[in-house]
Amino acid sequence: MDSMMMGAMSQDMKSMSGGMEMIDMAVMQACMDACAACEQACTVCSMQMMDCAPACMNCADMCNTMMRSMLRMQGMTPAVMMSMLDACIAMCQLCMDACMEHADHSEVCKMCAQSCKACMDACMDMKKMMMAAA
């Protein structure tokens, strides 16, 4: 996301209540980027029609929803954001576990599992930052 958009989001967050104004925009951007990458990897992986496809499709949807929620900060409370992050982490874990079963013979599944791990890590970083700001 370009710096002008991040600046505008940062300004919007300063006027909001509920502790969300303390969010480090670089951590948030990293989380959104990881969600976008995971969504793409899961979408590609789901097309292989292996038994991990349902988990990949659900994970892609969850990552997309998480990213879109972070872009629409107005009305987002810390409790809601934390719940969304927990759901995204859980979905990425499920998808990563399913894809790891095929990672030895499928580069796509291996890439998807790695993307899920990166997304989980980014969501956990976002959650830690929010907890520290609370």
C-alpha cells in the first residue's frame, strides 16, 4: 500500500477511540501483506484438487476478510480485531497442517504452508502490538 494511504489511515486512527490509535502502521502493513500473499497462495493451492483444497479455500477467504477489515478501521474495536486475528491464525494453522501432508511431493502445497506460517506470524505480531498498546 502506498505511503499516502498509510498516512491517511494513520490520521483516521488518531481520531478514533478504543486504543486503536496506538497501532504501528508498519506492523499493520506487514500483516495485510502477509494476508494478501497467503490468500494468493491458498487460492493457487486449492486448484490442485488435493484433500487440502477445502482448507485452502477457507483460508484464502479468511485472509481476504482479515485484510479488508484492517483496511476499514472505522468502527473496529480492539476486541473485534483480536477475535479476527485469532480466527485468521486458527485458519492458517489448519491450512498449513493440511498442506504439510503434501509438501514432500507438491511444491505448491509447500509454498502454501510457508505462506500460512508467515501470515500466522504476522497476525501474532499484530496481536502482540495491540496487547502492548492496551
